[in-house]
Amino acid sequence: AISESSRNDLILITFFSSDEIYAERDIQALETALASILLFTVIYMLVQYLIQEIVVDDLYLVNRSLSKITHGDLNEVVNVRNSLEFASLSDDINQTVDTLKGYIKEAEQRIEDELVFARTIQDASLPKVFELPREDLEIYASMDPAKEVGGDFYDFFFINADTLVLVIADVSGKGIPAALFMMRAKTAIRSMAIRGNSPAES
């Protein structure tokens, strides 16, 4: 038998391996790590989806419209309104295109007015009276330029009672430069013919 005092002196010693001691802690740490990775993966995929939906797709739509505009389609309207920023950007682009269309229209109108004025001057420089001082001759001419203003021209005049100068010419090129050259050439030919120069000398 063991006395009461002897029982109080008993010591219980238990041995556990370190793997057993830290096993539950390691499992909890692994579970926490896996949960964190899963959470961050979901957050990343959600952010990527939102960026794609809110930014990337809208940028693609804006760039597609801008490509059409830069290739000459000024009737293209940018209409991306999924966010306040893209709605403001769409309005700014559309306003810029409208302003550009206004400038182009004004420039076209100025050019058209100038061409009409140039054609009027050119037409006025061509002979319109075909009555000649001689009854044995009849002359008639007309000119219809391919564009508003061209380089073709004609002229006729007497340098004396028996000599009629007839000029029919085609200046290379079209437009205002050709018309200006035509007027200079017409004046120079008339001046040289009156001085008695031959066509070869002119």
C-alpha cells in the first residue's frame, strides 16, 4: 500500500512528438492560406471583369468610332455612356467633330464662291461678240470647262484688214492656276501678234 504522503509525490510524464503538437496549428494555417488565396483570386477576377466591362470595352467602342472619324466618316457619332467619364468623353468628341464639319462646310463654301468668281472673270475675258467687219467670214465659239475653272481658251481678232488671228489653246491642268496662266497667255499672244510676231516666234 502507498501512504497518503507517497501519493502526493507521484509525477505523470507524457511524451508527444512535435508533429502531433503542431499538427492542428499547421492545418489551421494551411486552411487560412487557402481561404486567403481563394478570396484574392475571386477579388482579382471580379476586378478584372469590372475593368473589362467598365473601361476596356468602352475604350474599344470609343477607338472604333475614332477610327471611322479619322478615315473620313464625319457622320459617326460616339455614344459610350456606361459611365460619367465616358459620356463626357463622347460628348467632347462629338462636339469637336461637329465643329470640324462646320469649318469644312465654310471652307467649301468659300472655295465655291471663289471658283464662281474666277469663272466669271475667265468667261468675261473670252470674246462674246461674233460680228466681224467682213461679210465673207462668220465665226462662233463657246467653251465649257470640265471643272468650274479650266485652262482652255479661244480668241480671235484682226491685226489688219486682211489678217485674222485665230487662237485655240488648251493649258495643261485644271482649276484656278490653269485659268490664271490662260489669261496671261491670251494677253501675251495678242500682244505679240499685234507686234507682227509669227506663231513660232510667239
